[in-house]
Amino acid sequence: MVILTIQQLFKFFNKTYVVVEQKHKKYCSDISCILLAGGKSERLQDKPFRILNGRPIVSYVLDVVKNIFEDVVIVVKNNQQVKNIRELTSIEKIIADNENEFSPATGIKKGIIHIKNNRFFLIACDMPFITEKIIIRLINYSKKYNCVVPFSSRFQPFCAVYEKNVFKGCAVNQSMRQIIENSHATIVSFDNSLDFFNINTLTDLKNAKSIFTIKQN
């Protein structure tokens, strides 16, 4: 098991680190979840609702987080997306950002207002292959650090565990990397980068269909 600070891994990003799986209670009441389903989506309009193997992309993430977290907040772009999400889930806390200039920081801070716990798991809507096992593994480290970020080929700040204070005072245009570097963070390494595959373009959507085939074989 190797646990590194964010600064160490930024410096030695080409090395591979292995951590050991730990047990965790499946259903979490002491940590919340913020699901970002808004964003600009400039390259893929209405991304959360694009169809992947017969289902909206966001539905895959919803299925995973609702089985782990008692407290889930979904942040979307506008009121129309609130209605669209409600057709897919019984989760009650669906918040419209309604900002002209959307950034990850604004969406996260909007979600923070509505969660009941100090710690939260952050997940983007466009990661259909994320698993309960990955999330639980990250949660196992979150009591010692205020930021736990997975690394698999690259950093995955939109599939990570944070404390609220990580985003206190951050600027709207501040990058996730800058925010993480200013926190007491650690990195957890994962071998399979396909688990973190995210969809930003039509090409990504096509590739995601191929990944489903790979995982089924």
C-alpha cells in the first residue's frame, strides 16, 4: 500500500502505485454524494441524457450512487434538466445551477449547500463504468485526508472524495487541480483506466459502446 500527497504524484506521475482494498459498510450515512449533471456540454449537448446501450448516460451513475449513499444531491444546468432527471430517479435533491457561466467550482459549491455531511463523494454524470468497489475504496481513505483522488492513466478529480472546506473561498474559474493542490490530499491508484472513461464527444459515446462489449467478454 502506498499513499502519496498530490504534490508527490504530480511530480512522479509516470510511476504506478498500488493500494490495498479495505472493507467498508456498503451504505453510507456519514458521507454525502454530489452528482454533477450540468456543465457546458459544448461538445455534446444534453450529455446526461444521451443514450448509451438503450439508457441515458446519467442513469448508470445514478444506479451506483443510490446503492451506496443515503444523501445524494444532483446538480443540473437548468429547470428543464431538473424535470428530465426526475423522470429517471426517485432522488429528491435535484438542484438547478441556473448560472450563465457554469464552472465545476460553482456546481460543486451549489451542491455543498444542500448536503448534510461534511464529506462528500463527487462524481460526474458522464462516467458510466464507475463501480461501487471503486467508490468504497476511495471512501476508506477519506477519514485521514480532506481530499482523496483516484489516479488511473491520469487524475480523476470528478470521481473523488472531498471535505467541504476544500472548496471554501475557491474562485469560480479556479481549476480542480489548483483546488486539490491547496488541500491535504492523497492519491489512490487504480489499474483499469476504462473504469474511469468519461464521455465528452460523439466519438467517446461510440467508444463507450465498445467498452461495454469488452467488459462483457
